[in-house]
Amino acid sequence: MAEKAFELDDPYALVGVAFPAGDAEQLDREMTRAIVEEYALLGMPRAKVWRLFASPFFAGTHAILARRGEKFVREILDEVFGPAPQEVQ
């Protein structure tokens, strides 16, 4: 492998760029729906998709649940999978 001396004006240096992200809640809604739809299309059942949000081992989905709450995530699950079956009392 060829070695090259460090250059201060290296064109391959990482450069961070910020841009306006818009409405944070709408972005979370779109991201959540994309995640839920992706796993639904892969054949994952609703309960298993919910566990992706409930488990802290899945940092991205769990962060959405922590920010927006259970109602927010369950509404999107309902949109994708249809209404959840009611528990028998």
C-alpha cells in the first residue's frame, strides 16, 4: 500500500455540514413509518416490530419511543398493520 504524507489541504478530509431539518416530530413520524413498513414487508409480525422500539438494545428505534412515547409508535403500527386486536376481558 502506498503511503502519502499528510497534507493540510487534503481534499478527502471529512467536513461536517449542517442543514435545517424541519419539523422534528414529522421527521420522527416518517422515520418510524419507514422502519415499520420495512420490517412489515420482510414479514416480521407486529409484536416483534414493537419490540424493536421497546428494547434499549435497538438504539435508534428506542430513542424514537423515548422521545415521542408509546402512543406515537402504536399509532404508526396501526397505520401499517391495521388496528391491533383487542384483548379479551
